[in-house]
Amino acid sequence: MTVGWLAALSAFTPAHGAVPARPCATLERLPAAPALRVAPALPTPTKLERDAYGLPNERTSANFAVRWGNLGGVTVAEADRLLDAMELAWAVEIDAMGHPEPLTTETYKFNVYVGDTGNGAPDGYGAGGYYYVDPQGYPMVVIANASLSDPPYADHAGYHEFYHAIQGSLDRYQYDGVSAWYWEATAEWAAIEVDADNAYNGPFVFADLLLPQLPVNAFDYPDTGALQEYYQYGAFLFPHDLGHQLGIELIRDSWLDTGRDPDPMEVLRGLTAAQGADFDELFLDHLARNAAYDYDAGPVYRANTQAYAPYYPSAHEITAEADRDGGSGRIEGADAPRRYGAAVIHLDRPRAGTLTIAIDGEAAGTRGSPASYGARLVRITGGDVAYEDVPFSGRSGELQTEVGDEDELFVTVGAWTPTWREDRWMDEGFAFDWALTLEAATTTSTTATDTGDTTTTTPDDEDPLDGVTDKLELPAGCGCSGGGGGAGWLWLGALGILRRRQR
């Protein structure tokens, strides 16, 4: 099993006018892996050391050995920093989260090689780092020498790749087909759990948010630089969200699962049901939080997505725009959500009044799969976010509710089918018709005259002579506060509104 991570992202910024380099070394470039050798545990408190490459330099800690050749100018301080990062990954991913140790590490220290340093050291293959097995069949992580020049980048690569070592030792899911995405998404999830403040957390979140129509479990091996090829890295948002809602043990247990179902989505369905939760409803909640950037690091994710969006003009966060009075349309073709994908309808600065949302989905997808749909209304007012479920009967959903002083409204629509089909999950679309109807609120004024009382009703957007506009109270619904606060969030929110208007 070969899994790489981000390639030279630290050298890329949107101002350079480039697209990010591919995040993994290509599988074809790596040597064939020998069979993994499981060493017997030894009754000694001090772990043994072994080096499959015979390198001249090393620094060790309780659980790791960092090794490198004589080229590239690696310093002891850089090696020690990398050791500290790996020990932190061990402390969180194994000790705190409860994952088992990678194979052989009960006996031997886990080797972390600095690639591209000569004397027979492993090649970096142009990746920031990767997990593999060494020529003797033991698991290892390689961090490219170039990564060490940016310590937070190297740290994050270490956290991510060490989780791959845990995944590889568990041997629960294949890095292929229905489960390939889960390797990358959960390795990125684990890295964020290790250090929530690392500057390189979620660097490919823009791929997930700019391609809402793709399945949450989409996977495309990164070999051409297309936006879609970064999606599985950005899809960390789904396990990150589920772990936040139901506990990180949910994601850990999905890897410790002893069943035979090859689909992590179905394993998660069973685990969430055991907690009394409905997987499809959690998925719809996730789509709504994505639209609002309702995460602890939401402002960072928003800035990331807005920075990369100009480099992918055919991609978009918003599937359809309505005006202040509503709108209607049909979402189909390339924009239609795939299985466990989404469409996002946006309404900026809605008029106060009664909003009616209507969704009418097709009975089947474009490849004949039976369709199910669900939706959420997302309200954003200042720094507050609130959500409402759109009730569905079969494939049709409708919600009537009052809106008042919200800055933005989103309607997020998700689609899914009962089973995963490899021949259609990435390209089968689920079309639907939508309508947002806003009936403007009215104001009532009474004027006394000599001939009697006259009552006049005027739509509140026509600016009645007395200048009085009644504001509707925002219903409590099932709303919650989120999405961050403070001037930084508000500034980013304003930037997002401006960008959407320009489009």
C-alpha cells in the first residue's frame, strides 16, 4: 500500500498564478513492496532500532528514529523538530484516540526517513511525504528534505502519514474503489486532531467546497492537477464534522470495525445508528454546515476557498442564485448532485416576509438508480447561523417559514441512493426542480380623519409615508449559533458576498 501526501504546497500561493502540485507521488514510480514482516514483541521497555537503508545520521526518541544521508544539509535541530512532531502524533493518534500501534512498533522504533539526502536514503518522489514499507517489509514514513524548510508543513505531513501507517497496519479498507477516499480524508482528519492550529490543516478544502455536486466519497488519483483530484483530501470535512457531532471515537471505530463491508460509508451508517442517529440526516446537516462554513476553522476554510476559486472558473460553491424575492429553476446535468453530493441555492439580502421552499426531485438518476432527496434551510445573520429542516414526502419537499433581517439564505439539497455502484457513483446525476417564493411582509397604519378611520396596508419595501417598517421576529426553529464571530469573520463574509455578486 502506498499513500502520499501534499506535494510542495508550501511553495504555492494563488498570487503565483499556478495550480497546486499533485499531492501524492504516482504509484507507478514507487518500488514494489515486499511482504510485511510482523516481528514478535519483546519483553523490554526500550524499543530496538533497525535501519533498512544503513544511513549515517540518526536522532531517536521513545518511539521513533529520524534517519538521513549526508546530502541536503539536514540539521540536528530539524531532525529533533520532526521527532517531536512524530511523538505528538503518537500521543494523540494512539494514546489519546485509542488506535493500535502500527505493526512492529511494539518491538522496534518507527523509522522516519528524510528523503533525497543521499547515501541510499529513499527518494522523496516529489511529494511532501508518504507512507510505505521499507525493503525489509517494515512500515516507514518518508518526509522530503525540501519539506523541512517549512517546519509546520513537515509537522503536518508527519501527522498525516503516521495515520496512514496505522491504517495500513489495520488493513481494514483497500486504497481503491469505494474506500480509497477514506484513507486520505481520515488521515487529514487525524492530522487536525493532533494539532488544530497548524497552518497547513485542510489545504485542499477548496476542492470539496468548489465541487459540492461530487459524492462525499469521491476519489480521483492525483496525476494531472485537475481540481477533482484534490477532492478526497478536502473531504476530511465529513469525518471531521461527524467526529465533532458524535465524538472522535466514531471515526476511530470505523477503522477498528471487524466486519467485511468494504464501504466506510455503510460502516459509518451502522455506527451512527448505534448512537441513535440517522446517517442520511447527518449528511444533510453536514451540507448545511458547509454552506455556512460553520466550523471552528470556518474563516480559514472560507479564505482558502475564495483564494483558489479564480483558478478554477468552471467550479463554484453556489449552484443557483435567487434574487431578493426568490426564484425558481431546475438543477440538472453537470450541476446535479451525485450520490451523496449536493446542490446549493443562495439568496442574498432576502426581503422580509413569508418564504416557501419547494423541491421536486426526479424518481431516478441519469443511470436509473432510485433517488432520495433531503434539504436544509440555512440562515446567516451577522455572525449567527441557524438551520431548519425542509420536510420531505417521498421525493418532494416543502417548507413555509418567516424571514426577517437575515443577511443570506442558503438551501442545501442532497441526493442519495440505497446502494453504491462503482459504474455510476461518480457520474450519475439526480436532477430536481426548485422554487423559492417570498411573499413580502406588510405593514398596517391607521389614520384618524373627520370622516372616519382609514386603514391602509402597504408592502414594507414600498417605504410608506410614515417610514415605519415592521420587522418580523426570527423564529427559533432548530437554529444554533456557529460559524465563528468577530470582525475577521464578518470581513470574510462580506468578501464572500461581493465575490458571489461579481460572478
